[in-house]
Amino acid sequence: MKVAVSSTGNSLDSQVDPRFGRCQVILVVDTETLKMEALSNASIRVAHGAGVGTAQVVASKGINAVITRSVGPNAYNAPSVAGIKVYTGVNETVRDTVERLRRGEINETAGSSVGVITV
């Protein structure tokens, strides 16, 4: 399976970035071989729509799942519409996260893990 993990760095030993839309790096990892590709996240500095922009990049890479600590409502909907599973709540290295996914220890997220703030 091909997964996209929000990451703080360019290696499997980097921590999972707590943000999806504004993560520093998107690591695309093959869960069987651990072969990976590091993508700079161009959405990190945009004023609005970072989650949707990041989700569009992920969808264009043929990803099966997204793994992150938290995801907002817009960023959750974009991959879900494309048939991409979303997993949240992880707080460890990318390598450990991928290993836990392989063992079935991470559950798919049923919706946004971050609330919408209204003023």
C-alpha cells in the first residue's frame, strides 16, 4: 500500500508532523518495501486552503491512505472524496507509524479530528 505521512523531516525516522495541511514534508511510503519519496509541502505558507492543497498533491500521487496526527474538515473531505483512507492520532516516528499501520493497530478516521472555529 502507498501511504502519505505528514512529517517533520525527510526520513522515516522523522516525527509525524501534528498538522496535515501545513506539515513540513509529505513522505510517500510503500508499506511493503519502506521505499519512500519526500515531497516539500508547498501549502505550508498559504493563507487559506492549506489542507485542500496538500490533499490535492497527495491524490495526484496515487496514494491509498493519509496518516497524520490531526486533520481539519476540509483536508479530511478532499482525500475521502478521492477514495483515500485517512488515519489520525499518531504521535511517533514515520517508521513506527507505518509499522503500526501494517500490524492493523491504527484505525481509519471517520471524520475531521479538528473542530471548525466560527466567529
